[in-house]
Amino acid sequence: MFDKLDNALRFQQEAINLRAERQQVLANNIANADTPNFKARDFDFRTELNRVMEQGRSESSGGLSLSLTSARHIPGHAGGGSGVHDLLYRVPDQPSLDGNTVDMDRERSAFADNSLRYQADVTFVSRKIQGLKKAMQSE
């Protein structure tokens, strides 16, 4: 039963995870808008979502593994790993003299669009779960 529930929500879960990763990439671009020689990055959301749905997430996408030097250490993971395989460089429309390729208008637009789509995905999952809860409740 839980497998069916998991499969029903897996697509939206992966979409939300990729939207969160893309938000971090776009925020990094915006934060480095004045950094000389910084190259703006992004990824094709559709391609990555198809890849994740077909192949699944790798263990390394959840974060970096911490090495254990003693058997008494608690195993853990450090954040910061990206599950995106093809992080591409953005081609600038008008490159700056300092080598920075961040176009703030494009980055803000992509950031706002991604935020809106993230919120829509979260709302969809929330409503789907509410519907399932209503179906399970006795009257």
C-alpha cells in the first residue's frame, strides 16, 4: 500500500527537489553578479527530471559523506552535494568587460519563475495528501 502512495507522489517529490536545487544555483548566480570572471550556471530542468525519474537519485546527491576515523563515531552526511549531473554555463547576451556572465534581469526572472513553480508543486502535493487523508477518514 505504501509503495502505491510513494509512486503516486514520487514525480512531484523529485520535481520539488530539483526546483530547490535550481533555486540554489540561481541564488548563487545572483550573489556573484559582481564577481569578476564568474560564469553563470543553470541546468535544463526537464532533462534532469527525466533522468531522475528513469535512473533515480544517486546516494551521493543527498550530500557529502563524512569519513569515520573511529568505530565509535556517528555516521553522518554533510550538505552541499548536488544531484544535478549537467550543470551548464549560461551563454551571455552581452558579456561584461570583467568576464562575468551574470545577466541580472535573466537571473531574477528565472528565480521568480522557479519560485512560483516550486510553490505550485508544493501546493499540488499538499492538496493531494489532503485528498488522500479525506478518503481514509471514516464518516
